[in-house]
Amino acid sequence: MNYTQFSYRSRMDAGRRLAKDIMHYRGRDAVIFAIPHGSIPVAVEVAMALKCDLDIIVARKIPIPFNTEAGYGAVTEDGMIVLNDPMVHELQLTREQIKHHVQKVMAEIRRRQEVFRKVVAPTSVTGKQALVVDDGLASGYTMVAAIKSMRKRGAESVVAAVPVSSASGLKLVRNEADEVVCPIVSSTYPFSVASFYEQWSDLTDEEAIESLDTLKNTAGGHHD
């Protein structure tokens, strides 16, 4: 494959390049938050470059029943739910159906928490700057849910940092975050985060943990 077709070689490449755009947070009282799984390699590179603590926030999209690749909202580990109201109306979803879908998503969130909390200790974000990192924004709802969760936890300010975003996703997130850092914005439809990466695959728990270990084993890494 010709690299020029792609914006990034890998998530690590994206993280290193994204870090250059947020170096002004180095030395500040900031915590990097990764959304498992895909954002972890990106966030690890950012945390190493900025010499910041790295934590996780488990947030997941609420899948559309007949099209599970797409979502109609998102939920976080603390139960913060954000819905795409026009889509909910269009899909004619009942309150009970939404509740059922959220419960299924929460079950996976609890599983991920159990897995990742064995290797990442929770960090207090009260009065600090929270930098929420993902590998890309499609609809933007997962990031919005994560931002709202950070505010609930007492973050002084919340920054969304992503290598690439859809134009609509970026607009949605800009309304919620104090700052959005995103080098590449695309109006392409249909939009796919994966299409901007030369190397792309869904990460397993083990691969994500391996990535976290990189930070733990790096001299000067601020990983708990």
C-alpha cells in the first residue's frame, strides 16, 4: 500500500503526531484519559510526550439493533448517557428498548473496567485538566459522554484530542469541550476512522494492555 493514501501509519504514529499539537499541556496539572481499546496506543504516545499521568475512561456507543457498527448514543462507566435524539425519534425506540440496550452496553463496560483496572490505577481529576484522547471521532457521541463524565468528576477543564474526525462529530464535540485538538477533519460521507490509518485492526484486551505496559516500562513514564 502507498503510504501517501493514508494520514497515519498506525495509532502510535497518530499519537506521536497528535502530541505535537498539544505540547502546551506539558508541565501542567493534566491527566490523559484513554477510551479503551482503540485509543490506548494513541494516548500512551501522548502521555509519554507530555509526561502526564494516564488513566482510562470506559465509554461505549449504544449500537443500533440492526446495524451494530453504528450507534444512536453512548454511555460511560459512571452511567452518563448521551443520546442522539433525532436518531432515537427516527428509529422509534421506546424508553424500555433504550434501557435494555444501555444495560447490555454497561455489562461490557463493567467487564472492561475489571480488565483495565488491574493495570491502571484510577487518578483523581478534581481541579485538573482532563485530556480525553481517542483514535478518531465518527459521530462524536462517545467523546461527548466522556467529556460530560469528566465534568461530573470535577475536572477544571476538558480537552478532546483526536487525530481525525468527521466534520459533524467535531461540531458536536466542540459544543461540549473547552478545547478540541484535531489535525484532520473530513466531510467525506460515509466517514470511517479506519480509512485514515494504514495499519488498522480492533484491539484485543491483551494488545491494549501490552500498549499500556510500554508506558509503564518507559523511563520517566508517569503511569501508576
